[in-house]
Amino acid sequence: MTAGRALLPLRLFLGITFAYAGLQKLSDPGFLHAGAPTYIGTQLEGFADGSPGGWLLETFALPYPKAAGVAVALTEIAVGLLVTLGRYTRPAAAAGLALNLVLFLTATWHTSPYFLGADIAFVFAWLPFVLIGAEGQPRLERVPGAGRPMSRRALLGLAGAATLGLAGVATASRGRYRPPPPAPPRDSPLAAAADIAPGEGLSVAAPEGPVMLVRAPDGALSAHSGTCTHAGCEVEWRGGRIACPCHGARFDPATGAPTHGPARTPLPAVEVRERGGDVFLAGG
């Protein structure tokens, strides 16, 4: 097997993954909705905080977060399609490498150790295709259903139409953003005390935002904010830890301190009380 053909699985993985990433963003109802847990503006603020590439986001993305989010999604789809087809592979791969490099310097910069962040691995996965493109690999050379070679104009037209078409389908399928149900009044119970077993956690809604209730193995109850301090996503209870599903941050259930980046600041503590078999906010 030639070296070029050996790189084909990696090329297809990168192309399909990038296209999927763009489609996933545009199909997320909260991606462009301010106040949603996955709102791009909140994510960009978290990415820029204390990272070496933060000035790029503050200068070009944060003033126009929705436009920046759509532009990134369309770029990902276009790069993914071109790399998958094996045409204009070098410039497409260079665009993919540049995007992942920016994400490494912002979104996953504080991941420790560094190799647990996916973006640095993507940077080096793109590099062979920046250097040699799709040389020696199968690629789309001719118009589907026809015998003639595909011209540059036809290729770019096909890629552009496919990008916009897929983006339109993803946008149409995302539906309308539905905010979570309103939190109960402050004097209402957050949960039944029996719902939180020793060594387990439970995410509940509160007037100030989501709250993560945690019962220690000895039965003591504590609570922390359920909003990740990295990019504002709502955290989950996973494998005995408080974890962020967006970028992989994890927090100590007893203290709320980050144990795995990219989050750097602890989850704020929330004071709760048990009374009459229920859990209430302090003062509620």
C-alpha cells in the first residue's frame, strides 16, 4: 500500500467529522439563541477568558457572535465536503488546521494535560494534507453520471451548492428553541431528599439557574451552581463527578473545584437545607 492510500481513512474521518460539526451547530436550537446553554456568544466568552488566542475572539468574533458562529459552521461544512471529495484538499486542510489551532489556543487551551484536548490532535492530523493534499488517494475527478472531467467552476459550484443545501437542511430541522420550564418559586422544594442517594448527584432547576445537589457517602448534602464556569453549559452528574458535556470539564463534587480543564474556576457553592423530607434553598 502506498503512503497516500494509507492516509485515506484519516482524510475521510477529518472530512466527515468537520461536515458533521458544522451541521450539528446549525441544527442546535440554542446555538444562536441568547440565554440558551449552548449559545455561541456565551461559549466565545468562555473561550476568550485567559487564553492566548482570546484577543482574536474579542476582536473578530465576540462583537458579532451569531455571524461568527454561522461563518464557522459553513466553513466546517465546506472544508469537510472538499476534503471528503479530495479536491482542493490542501487549502481546505489548511483552513481546517487554522480553525483547530485557534480552538486549541482558546477553547481547549486550559485542558490539562494538553493531549486530552482534541484540537491539538486535529492540528497535527490536518498537517499531512496541508503538505501533500490528496496525492496518491482516490478522489472525485469527474462529474457524477458523466464521463467528462470536472472543471474548477463546476467543482466550486457543486461544493458551494452542497454546503448551502446541507446548511439549509440543518437549519430547517433544528426547530424552535424551547427554554427549560420555569424554576419553582424560592419557597418551593428543589427535590425530595430521598431522590438523592449517598454518593450521587442530581441536577435541579432553581430561580437563579440550575443547581447540582450532591450527597456525600456519609449522607451530608451540598450544592453548587449547575452552570459550567468555562463556557456556560449546564453540567451533569457523570461517573461520580460533576461534568460538563460541552468541553469535558470536570469538577469535584464536594468542593466544586475543577479537576479537569478547560474550566479554571470552581462552581459557586449554593446553600441548601433539608426540611420535612425535601430540599430547599437556604431562606426558602
